[in-house]
Amino acid sequence: MVRLLGPQDRLLTTLEAQYPLVDVHVRGNQVTLAGDPVQVDAAYRLVDELIAMVRQGRELGPTEVTSSARILDAGAGSPAEVLSQAILTSRGKSIRPKTLGQKAYVDAIDLNTIVFGIGPAGTGKTYLAMAKAVQALQRKEVERIILTRPAVEAGERLGFLPGTLTDKIDPYLRPLYDALNEMMDPELVPKLLTTGVVEVAPLAYMRGRTLNNSFIVLDEAQNTSPEQMKMFLTRLGFGSKMVVTGDITQVDLPVGASGLQLVTRVLGEIDDIHFARLTSDDVVRHSLVGRIVDAYTKYDAQKQAQQYERQQGRGVAESSGGNRAERRSGLGGARSGAAQPRDRFPRRPRPETGGR
């Protein structure tokens, strides 16, 4: 019961927020639900699934409660079964998909050679991709892992960075190192990096290479140019798998289009390439992150609508201006009170005079 309710009854509070028309009472090992019949039935099925997950040894959090409720509402099966697949177990902690969108993303990586994980911050795009890469290496499905990302500042200008080339590049790749150390033995990671079994490098270093028998992850792909994206995708060799992750709403490129935005239109119809789209419902960070994502999405939609209206208004104005120009030149009909062009008559010859 303690694991079901969570510390300080946090999961119980999440359950009540999910079904506001249901009163939840806990006494001992008994949970009583009362209120609206429809919501009581839904809450009962959710509690039953949460109990099954606790008996499986799952550690529950608010994300598991809300995700399980969405799965049940969508009729997508049993949350205890859908979210039971563990990708990795490291230091007693299991890494597994926590939402229906994440489960579809992980399944797509298993079934396709190239997968694009597109979604807002906190949806586990990079984290799950790296977990699948480590899993493939442990199962000897690939011989090495290659992690890369473009070295682009997030709207800043860092200027000259001191140190060696590695010192200059490492700050951009630090998130990948952090995830590696969390999923693998920290003492093993330096050895794998030294031997080249695991390689972490900026995207510019991929040019001219053919990557065979590798699991390749491109992170922050929204900051690639179309040329860089084409270069990266054509590095694919035999026995390799690629996962490209990014958030098209957070482009830090100073000028030009994002390669991730373009590739969705160019490669959308090719077999063995899958586009997994995650939403704010798949955010597994603090609950505020999902609401922040929704707020910015709403703001961007309003901004685009206003820009479209301004463009339409400008088009009407330009069309009216063209009519006025025609009228001024006399092609659109005479205006009242306006001077009309004079008729041209042939000049009369000047009378001849004496002298030169």
C-alpha cells in the first residue's frame, strides 16, 4: 500500500487529480472509490493496473499514473503489459518506456533501420535511443556505438574557448557522456571510449566515413542544416541502425532552414524509415514541463496565425496599389478631375529664313 500511494500520498493525489469527480478513501489496505459512476469505473481499472505494476516490482511515480490513465482511456491495452518492457537494468534501476508514445518509439527502433524521434523537451528521445544503443551493444547486435550532435550554441556566442580541441568540443557533448555514465559502469566507459567501441564526436567529424555494424545516434538534429542532414544519413553502412532525435521548436541555427524540418517532407514516404512523433503527453520530467510545452505551442500557433493574417492583408494592399497605378497611367479608366494625357500632333515645319 505504501508503494501504491507513494511518498506523502503523492500518487493518491495524482489519482484524485486525474478523476476529480471521484472521492478516494484509504483505510488500512482498503481503497474505497465513490462519486460519478463513469469516473469511478475508470479509477477502479486504473487502481487495479497500478496494483499489478507494484506486484511486478515497478517503482511508480506520477508519470506512470497519468500514462496508465491515458492508455486505459485510449483502449490501448493493459498498462501493466504495455509499459512492462525493460530496455536496460543498471545499478538496480530499470530503464523502460513510461508512456504510450515512448513505447511506440522504442518499438519503431526495433523494427526500422532509421528512426526519427521528434518531440519537445523531456520526452526521453535521446535517453531511450541511447538505452537501445547500449542494449544492442550488450547483445552483440552491433560492434560499436557512435554518438554525435552538432556543435551549435543555444542562441549564444561563446567566443574563443581555451584548451585542446577535445576541451573545446566536450561541453557540447556533455549530455551524451552523462547518459552513458548513467547506463553503463562509469569505470567501463573510459575503456570503451579509448578502444573506440563507444565514440562521441561532433557531427562535422562524420563526413567521409562509412559506418558499418554500428548503432548511431544523432542528437539535437534540429540544429543541422539540410546539407549536414543529408551527409549524416548517407554515412549508413551495412548492419547499422540510426536514430535521429530533435525538437523542431527549438532551433538554434543563426540563419537558414533546419535539416530536421526538411527531412520530414523529403523522406516521409520511404520504407524502413520511421518518424516517431512525441507530444507533451510523453513528457516524463516535472509536470510543469508538459504545461510549459503546451503554452509555447499555443503561443507559436497564435503567432503564425497573426503572421498569416498580415501577409494576407499585405497581398490585398499590393493588389489595390496595382489598380491605382493603372488608373494613373490611364489604363484603368479616366479619373474625375485628373489631368489626361495630351494628344500628340505632328509638328509644323519651321519657316525658312535667310542666313544659315
